[in-house]
Amino acid sequence: MSVIIDDLKNAPRLLMKAALKPVQGDRFQATGFPDLGPATYTLPDPKGTEMLLVESAQSMANRLEAVCWDEAEKDVAAPLKGLPHVRVDLGEFGETCSFLEFHRLNSPYIWGGDGPDANTAAFRTSFCESLGLRGDAWKAGRGRKEGEAAEAPGMLDMARLAGAAFRYDPNSVLHGVFLEKVAGRYRLSRLLSAFMEARDVRTAESGGVKFDRVFPAGGVAGVTSQQGYVNVPFSRTEFTAERITAYFNLDLAALRGYGLGEAAERMLITLALWKIRHFLETGLRLRTACDLDCVGLTVTRPEGFEVPPLADLDAAVSKTIAACAQAGLFADPPITHITWKAPKKPAEKKDAEEGAQEELEEE
């Protein structure tokens, strides 16, 4: 396996594409966007080929992370044991972790909440110090307005940022992270990006009805469709396509630029290939009406490189994770346990004003 990875040493990109097809029939359902629906577009070719975005880059990042998690065991997949991540105890609300959070290490459950306990505060302080910031830099963001990023003066050391993220959650290096809850300029772009599109698409319109055997129409006993009663007809748009293709892009030049070292680079490349193989073999049931098969995976750049089979990658990724741990590149222990507490509801303005008045009167 090491010889295979060595074949990528001089390549700036690893580009792959996978041919897909519906498991049954010809129709499939694309992802939908609020106020937009399916994302269709037309190519500027003489034919005016109709295209469809089946899965966006954001969705594919989430799906490539999801294959790392064994939902039945509530733990990382067996070949990835020892891979660092942050687990968050949500109290009565359950548990989450940086594998499952959309913003990875920038999750509000990692940096937000009320009154962090000693262990949580220690992690936040240690992480900020590993970035070259003051240990209490994380506190600056707690009073910011929503969407407002903190700023930290000084030169931004991307290698240091990548090393800190790699230590606590290598997925945040592979899929990117924007640490605006720590400091607004601390951002890692995706090393592994992907999307899925369909070519020469046609719509397949259908529909149905939500059938109510008791109250087929409103106006009786005060029931309405808004309450979940009565028959409700609906339309449905699916698609057929000449072909469906998933594209994967691993930015090897950016990875090398982080200066993480050979062991870390080898692990991240192997992990990326493992994710892709695992997704294509086990994760292609995207929606109820979008269940796909992989017909074949092809490397388009560099020429001659082949992605190893999943069985080989299972063994290889475990080996590279162990090598990084032995080299001291991971947090010890690799799983960082912290606690999140629901933020206290702000006091009403009137109550605050009355409290201030009482203080003045006491003085």
C-alpha cells in the first residue's frame, strides 16, 4: 500500500470519477434546495445538454464523513479506531461528536453553551494555544452577535492551524473547517471535495395523495389539512439521465503545503481513498427514491494510478492511524470528551433594568 501512495508524490491533484446507475429501473430523485427545488442547468454546447446536480459539495462532504461512523455501535467504524475526534456530552439531549457535526471542530456544541466545566475549558484553552493564540481567546467569541466572526491580530500560520486541527480531528483537515467561533481568519479549505451530477436529464413527473379514511375533506368536526387531516394530493418530480457521475478531487499540493509530515500526509491520503471506496460500496442510498450502484471508479489524474480495493484500504488506514499515534501527532487520548450545557435564557430587559435600579438604590 505504501508503494501505491508513493506514486502520488509528484501529483498536485488526485482526480477520480465514478459511473453510477439506479439500482432498479431508470428513475432517481435529486437533492432539493429550499425555494429552488432540484438544481438543473444547461451546458453551453450546440445541443444545449440539460444537466442536474444530484449531490452538492456540501452534501457529499457530509456523506463522506458519515461513512466513518457506525450508527449501530455509536462509535467510529472499526478500521478507524484511534482516529482523533471530539465527543460532546449534551446531557439530557444525548451525545454528538465532530464526525457528525456539519461544521466539524467549529460546532457550536464544542465552543458554545453555558458555563463550561473544567475539562471543556481546558480543551478550548489548549486548542487556542496550539494555534498560537492566547489560551482564553475562545472567550472573546461568546458575546458576539450571530454570524459575527472574531479577529486575531498577527500573521496567520496555516501549518500551525492544520497541525492543531489534525491533532484533535483529522477530518477537519480533510474536509475543511472555518473556526469563526475562535477567530475569523482561521479557515482550512477542503482537501477532499466531491459532487455528483447527471447528464442529458429528462423529468419524470408523478404524484400521489395522502389518504385520510376518516375525513377525506375538511369542513367536518373542525379538522383541516394543516392539522394533518383530510386527503392531500401532491406532485413528485424524478429524473432519468443518460449517465450519472460522482466526481472526487483530492488536493495533494495543498496537503503538502501544510507541512504535516510524511506520516500525516500518508494517513490523510489513505483515509480519503477509504472514504471514497466505502461511500461507493455502502453509502449510495441517498434518498428513498435515489438508490444507486457504482459501475466503476476511474482515476483521471495522475495517469496510471489505481485506487486500491476496500479490503486493502481497511488494513492500510488502520496502519497509518497507528503510525501517526506512535509519532505523537494525535491528542492523547485520541477522543477528547467535553460537555455542553444549554445557554441560559437572557433575562428580560425589564428585569435587567429593575435590577440595575435596585443596585443604584442600595448604593
